[in-house]
Amino acid sequence: MSETPPTTPPRRASVRQPSLLLVNTGDGKGKSTAAFGTAMRAVARGWRVAVIQFLKSGEWSVGEEKIGRRIGLDWWALGDGFTWDSPDMEESEAIARAAWEHARDVIMSGVYDLVILDEVTYPVNWGWVPVEEVVETLQGRPDRVNVILTGRDAPRALIDLADTVTEMVKVKHAFDRGVMARRGIDY
């Protein structure tokens, strides 16, 4: 299909906000990857960036954390892994709750220009972290603190609050054919 190139520039934004709230959600790959790309852009602008991961634990060896630490990101992998591997779901819930409390403190400290809450939608959707607490924290955050939330099935309250919401749509994924996650591509 052929399309005519635009000849009129898009309407330009005319309002500045001190910070933005972004949500990367959907069943497709790229939610965290997009957030980490934004983190790189922020560091290049001299911003202080924090990442809090809600599922990955500090025992996992993932490429994004390795490079993130090298470029100066403050990084906390506070989860305990996939829930299907959990020997004690109550302990997993307590770990997620503690991760949220840490995330809230990081956001409210005002120290960071950008805070990424990676895979935060999962403990919120499971009822481990009340969505009302997340909304209250995000609404009350210091003016200069930008936040990116990632994970599937973002709750409506977070979507409604966000300035920008991107839904990643899976068209096709190698995992569906039984192909294992690949180092360098998936982690």
C-alpha cells in the first residue's frame, strides 16, 4: 500500500509539565526494553535514574542490569522470580510488598529524575500491592520525578493517571514455538 508523505507538520505540544508518568503494557515484548532505552536517554541528559524490578531477583544475571550499573543507574532487583517457582507464595507476596515500600521511598525521596518500576503491574494485579497506594504515591510524587511503569495488564487506574501509555502487541513470538529465551535478546 502506498501512502503520500505528510506535507503539514503535526500539531505541536504547547504545555510543559515538570514530570511525566509513562506506562508500557501489553502482551508483546519490549515493555522493559523501551523503559531501559528511556533510561539511557535520561542518563545522557545528566539525569539520575533508579530501576526497581519487582520479579527479577538479585540472583539473576541479566544484561540490562549489567550495562545499567555501568552507566550509573541505581538498580534494585527485589523480586524472588517467577511465581510458579515459588515454594512459599506468602513469602513472595511479602517480598513484593517490601519492594513496593522501597519503590515508594525512592520515588518520594525526590533524588531521582526518573524511576522505572519494572514489572510492577504483576504484584498490583495479584492484590499484593494495592493499586490505590500506587496511584496515591504517583499523584503525590515530587514534581521533577518522572516514572515509568512496565508489565502486562496495567490496571485502568494507572492507565487513566498516566500521561503516555504504550501497549506492546504480540504479533508473533519464538517462545510460542518452544524456543527458549535467548541471552542478549531476552535477558
